[in-house]
Amino acid sequence: MYHSLEGKTALVTGSSRGIGRAIAEGLAANGAIVVNYIGNEKAAQEAVAAIEKNGGKAVAIQADISSISEIRRLFDETEKQMGVIDIVVANVGVAVIKPLVEATEADFDHVFGANARGTFFTLQEAARRVRDGGRIIAVSTGGTKMFFTQTALYLGSKGAVEQFVRVLSRELGPRGVTVNALSPGFTDT
């Protein structure tokens, strides 16, 4: 259960569906204003409508998290529409499931571009903009402890996310900003 988040602004990337949408709806149900990242406009508008139906406030902002300029635009637009950001959940995640020996350079660039690079620069922008005492959460996976076959790209990229969180938590501790990784297991999305 979340504490009261009345008057808080939360930015949740990758929140038009799946785990991200559930996080956004949970935050909104507890008083947060949720800014909903989208890749799929129809799904994003459905998420916004569901949040608003339950009394929350949400806005959908399209941005490609694998692009640094898009990440900055997402944060700029969030602040323009909602004010200072209190909570950031870096939730974006993509996977290519195939044996390591079959993974291509394009596969690597796609997975690491979103999961590692995109999350890194989302965390960097969050660190610059989140209010003192705020919260930053990066979604990883419980799979980093399980070593499944055919998941080298996905697990490698999420392992990087966990290291980013460890370092950033120490860097932002003096400002009272909590930085954590969320590592869900298999989730029916």
C-alpha cells in the first residue's frame, strides 16, 4: 500500500500497459498526479481514462526512452504540465529471447538501447530534477538471479540497471532521495 501522495507528481515510463500501467494506477489511486509515458497512444489514453475514472489525474506524453533528447523532452513536458517531479519510475523494458550465439548487433542495440541506455539517462534526468526527499525507482527483473537460457541480452541489460541504482542511491542519499530497484518475477501482463 502506498502512503498518501496527494499533490505529488509521478512520472512512470512505459506505463501504457503491463506492470507500468499497474504502477501508474496504484500511484494515482493514492493521490499522486501521474504522468504516463506512452509508446502506444491508444493504450496510453485507455490508461489515462482508467486513472481519471478512479479519481486520479493523468496525462499521456509520448517519448522514446532510447533517445536522450526524447527523455529530456519528456521531463520538460512533465514539469510544464504538472510542476516539480516527486517520483520517477523507470519502467521501460524490452526483451529479445534467443540464444546468445544467435543474438545480432541489432538485437543488442535494441535491448540495451531501451533497458540500459534509456534507463541510465532516465535516472540521470530524474537525479537532476526530482525534488529533494523524492523517490526514484528502476524496474529490473528477478531473472537477474535465475540465469535462464536465451535471456542474455535482457538479463544483461537489467543487471546494468541494478548497478545504476546502487551507485545513484549513494549519490542522492545526501538529498534524501531514495533510489531503489524493483525486481518482479513472472507477471501476467
